[in-house]
Amino acid sequence: MATTLPPTSKSLTFLAPASPPHVISTPLAPPAASELVVKVHAAAINPVDIQLYNSGLLGWLAGKKEKGIGRDYSGTVVAVGASVKGWKEGDEVFGLITRPTGEGTISEYVHPVVGKDPLAKKPTCWTHELAAAVPLVVLTAFSCLDWLPADKKKNGFGRVVVAGASGGVGMWCVQLAKKLYNCHVTGICSAKNADFVREMGADEVVDYTSEFVGQALLEGLPAGRQYDLYIDCVGGTEIFEDLYTLLHPNAAYVTIVGDKTRRTAMGGPLTYLTNPAQVLRFIKGLIWGPRYANILLYAKSELLEQVAGLAERGEAEVVVQEVVKGVLEDGSDAWKKIYDFMEGGRVRGKIVAAIE
Ligand SMILES: NC(=O)c1ccc[n+]([C@@H]2O[C@H](COP(=O)([O-])OP(=O)(O)OC[C@H]3O[C@@H](n4cnc5c(N)ncnc54)[C@H](OP(=O)(O)O)[C@@H]3O)[C@@H](O)[C@H]2O)c1
């Protein structure tokens, strides 16, 4: 029997950039033909949520209306659109919704479009809090690792560096480099996270707070070898003076941030528009190598299915530093807590909001 949907759904939204978010209640629409309605149990927070909240970009794209916060979610399907195949009410799903019009997942209900918004069945071994912590970061890690040279993807034994290895994206880069491509992984993090990064699978760790990173990476190379892939999840340009010694010409340097280091400013490929140095580096890398790219995540459901499969086989670990409660309660300090975690930039794994 079809579930009767409640008349309204509560969401955390904001109007102008950086204006205090508030909880609103809006009519809950039934699913359009290709949509699901999902009752959200948990939503994860990513740095991009804070960057969009602070920038005028969402306002420019979505206009003056209320804009939602959050991209990741995990929940239960409560209604299925007329043309949707393969999903039914009661299915537990996790996924990503990135709408330029500003629909957020810190909401009681979301409307993913099947075939467009990445989503997959939640592995039974993950709680909703764990599953919500996965989509955006794992889809980004998959796109970073795609830059491994083809022979290393096929035969394994590549050497990969992950800067920001203890963060949301970094911990997946470390895990997937080991599990999917049998690489030797060097993680860059602070000393307090060294054991954690080793537990994720890193063979070596460089502490950026006490070592010269370029020099430590060079010392970590066996004679005659260079690295195949440098994944930057932090931003900045300090490493470039050592880049041509660290990487061979067929290797790649990929960044998901770019040259900027300010946590609350938008990064990613958009910064090609504002920073010509990155464009020159890209062209230079294309001609002479190593390749340089500032990249975006791959928004693909099959990659979420792949990671769910790894989880079911006990081969993927999700780490949530804190589950914040009360984010949809008026007067709660939950948003402030979330914002401070994200602005601080020292989260181990992920911060998740429970949607009660
Ligand atoms: N282009 C895209 O598609 C895309 C997708 C996802 C994310 N991003 C961007 O990528 C960045 C990382 O995202 P995230 O979710 O992984 O962030 P995150 O989880 O908030 O990263 C926090 C981690 O960064 C580490 N860290 C901070 N400074 C560091 C440094 N100098 N060297 C090494 N590690 C350092 C911290 O470790 P310690 O405490 O040990 O310092 C902490 O574990 C953000 O700027 C985000 O906006 C882009």
C-alpha cells in the first residue's frame, strides 16, 4: 500500500550569502515521473556547503528564494515516480543532490531524479549516518584516481601521494588507491592523524607540521623511482618547486582545490577562470608532462554501487568524527557547531547531521 506523504517538509535554508540559516516548512510535493521521494535520516556536510553558503553563486543561479544546505544524504524511499524502474517504497538509499537551484539535503525529505542524481542502495552494514558521509567524497576520490597512468591502473604498484589524507576525500583516496589499484600510498597529514591514515591503508605518512613535505617525499622514494600521481585535497602552491623531481613526465598532479588555501572560498575547476597560472600549468603539463588538472567529482550512481559492494565485503571504511543533532530544531546551535568544524579544517573523516 502506498505511503501517505505528510503535507509539509522542514529544511534548513538561507536567503542571502552568509545570512543566518533558519528552518522553514514547505509543502511536500509528490514525486514527478522520474523522481523518488526519500525520507532523509542523515545528511553529511562538506566544505563546499560552507563555500556555497558564503558565496553569491547560489543566489546568482537560484535567485532570491530560500536556498538549501547540504548535498549528501541517506534515507528511506517513501514514494516512487510513475516512470521509475528498479526502486520501491521502503528501499534504503544513499546519494548526492547537487542542484544549481539550491535544494539542500538538510531536510526531512528530498526528491532525487533517478538516472540523473547519483544514488545507490545503502549497504546493510552502514548506518544512515555512515552512508550519508560517503557520496560526495567518494565520487571525488574516484575522479582523482582516474588520473593514475593507464599501466599502473592495469598492473598496480603505482606510487601515489595524497595531501590531506585524513580528510573526507583524502581518506577515500588512500583506501581506493590500495583496494582498486594496489598502489603504494604516502599520506600527508598532521602527526595526530598519522595512525588513522595508516589504518586507512597508507604505507607511509609525512607530517606536514614538522617536516619539509617535498624533501620527505623525495627521501621516501626508492632509487630511480618517481611518483605516478599526486592528489591534492588541500590547495596551495608550495609543492610546485619540487614537482618535476617528484613526478615523472607521464605522471599527474590533480587538485580538487586549486592554488587557493582559504577554506571558505570556492575551489575546483571554476578557479581556472580567475587564476591564469593554473591554465598555463594545465597546458604545460599537457605538452611536456606531468599533467596538471583541477578537477570535479564524477556524479555516477555506478560508482556509489561499487563502493557499496566494497562495504558489503568489508573492504571500505567510513569514519565520522561527529554526528550533530538538532539541526532542524528552531533555536538549536547545531548549525554553528557544523560551521565551526568546517571552517576549522581539521575534521578527521566527516561531520554528519542527524535528521530526526
Ligand atoms: N573539486 C571537487 O569536486 C571537490 C570535491 C570535494 C571537495 N573539494 C574540496 O577539497 C577540499 C578537501 O575536502 P574534504 O572534504 O576532504 O575536506 P575536510 O574533510 O574538511 O579536510 C579536513 C582535513 O584536511 C587536513 N589538512 C588541513 N590542512 C592540511 C595540510 N596543509 N596538509 C595536509 N592535510 C591538511 C586536516 O588534517 P590535519 O588535522 O591532520 O591537518 C583534516 O583531516 C575542500 O577545499 C573542498 O572544498 C573539492
